[in-house]
Amino acid sequence: MSYALPISLSLATLALAGCASFTDTNTSLLDGKREFGRAEMHTYPVQVLAVDGEYVIDPWLPRVQPGQHTLRVSAPPATPFTESVVMDVPFTVEACKRYYLVAKRDNPLRQAFELVVQHSEARPDCRVG
């Protein structure tokens, strides 16, 4: 007797139940890819590596609850350097927004950068609750 079908049906049911329990109430997105139509001089894409010390699954577009957070972000190295720059930055998140984040350098040859919100927009697929 084969148990493969009942087991696979059980796993599929659990997966669907997990998806159904996920809610997108209040979460905001932190987008680290630069928008080229709005790019300023000396700005670079960033990856959000961790939020409040917990590493994220998708460093390019993590979901974050509203409130005050500490983001660990990474920016590409400046021209003469070979290693990315990683720093912790305080950041306040509002509900149901998409933040487009960039690293802004005063000089393209310096490693130091400031985390800047290139722009933000309301998320129509999110509900405040």
C-alpha cells in the first residue's frame, strides 16, 4: 500500500494553510534597488541584511512591521576597495509603505555612506489595521 498520496495531500494542505494565515496588514517593504529614473549622483543600491538583529530572507525586499528599527545594510564597495560596506542604521517605518533605499556617498572614492530614502509610496495591496 502506498502512503505517498496521503502524505503529499497532507503537506499540500499544510502549505496552503500557512499561506492563508499570512496577512499583509501594516507591513512595509524596504526596497534596496535603485530606481534609475530617479537616481541621484553618487547613490548606490543597498541590501537590508538584518532588521533588529534578525537576518532577513530576501535582502532586496524585506517586509517590516511599523515602528523604530535598526537596519543592518550593505552597500557595494567604492571604486578602489574590494569589500562591501556594512553598517547598522536606525530607521523608522510607517505602516503600508514601500521605501526605496539607497546608499549616498559624498565622494565615489570613499567607503562611508548615508542611508537615504530615495522616495516612498503607499502600498495599495496593504491594509492598515
